[in-house]
Amino acid sequence: AEDAESKRHIFLTGFMGAGKTTVGQALAERLGWEFVDLDRAIEKRVGLSIPEIFAQQGEDIFRHEETRSLQLLDDGPGKVVATGGGIVGREENRRLLSRLGKVVFLDLPWHVLQPRLQAQGGRPLATGAQGWEPVRRLYEMRQPYYRQADLRIECSGLSPWQIVTRIVEML
Ligand code: S3P
């Protein structure tokens, strides 16, 4: 009973640069659902940008806020939720994700993500300041957790609209 009642959201997961926000907005529009970006929700609550939170308060505080933002979702109608790439790191988060909704993994190979991250900037864990090898290792380490999703979409070569269509077909 708990499942049918509480699994109402759609969570987009995947590494930084996978397009969770872009696809999430488009998916929400297609479904006529509300869209929530967890990183933006955290920035609003804390009153600082993500890079500022990392710099001034540290990653642990950010991860705490991340879990908190999942817990705060636990009522109201179903939403499309774009998560931060590190959400799968904590066991508690993984449990919350699968309890609260359907988890959709936007899967892209590293060789597609890396140039995007380099071009976009603004991510404390993907600055390239230490070179890209540590970031690639983070990508590799997280793959098994992303793969615990209910749905995995291979996004390579697909436009956001095509990805949305694929998700809607598979839901
Ligand atoms: C992070 C990903 C970011 C943001 C924070 C940490 C990560 O979100 O939550 O910088 O650990 O992968 P995006 O995946 O939207 O870039």
C-alpha cells in the first residue's frame, strides 16, 4: 500500500552535465506536472549558491541539505524532480528516491560529459582544477548506484525532446 501511495514523483538522476534539469523541465511540461530542481531548492533554502555552500560550509553540509530537500518533498502531488549528480552517494538518499518515486537514470558516456563540464563550469566537483581524472573516477564510482534506477535511458545522440518521449513511453 505504501508503494502505490508514496511513489508519486519522477526523479531524474545521472552525472553532472547529463541534462537532468533540461530534460526535467521538458518532461514536466509534457506531463503537465510541476518541476523541481533540488539544487535550486537548496540554494533558496540556504540563501547561497551551490559553489558558495561548498566553499563556505563544506560538502557535508551540502549533502545534509540534499537529504533534507528529499524529505521535504514527501507530500503534495507528483512532481518531476531533477536531482544533483551526487544524490546517489548516500544510502539514505537512495532509499528515499525509490520510496518516493520512479527513478530515471540519464546515462551518457564520459567522453560526452567531460567536454560539456569543461565548457559549462560552475560546479565545485567538476572544475578540472586537479585535471579530469578525479572527476572521471567519481563518474565510474557512481555508475553502479545510478544503475539501481527503475529506468535507464541511453541519452547519447538524443535531443532533450527525444529523451522525454522515450521516458514517457517507458513510464
Ligand atoms: C554534484 C552535482 C551538482 C550539484 C553539486 C554536486 C555532484 O548537480 O548538486 O555541485 O556531486 O555530482 P548537477 O548534477 O546538476 O550538476
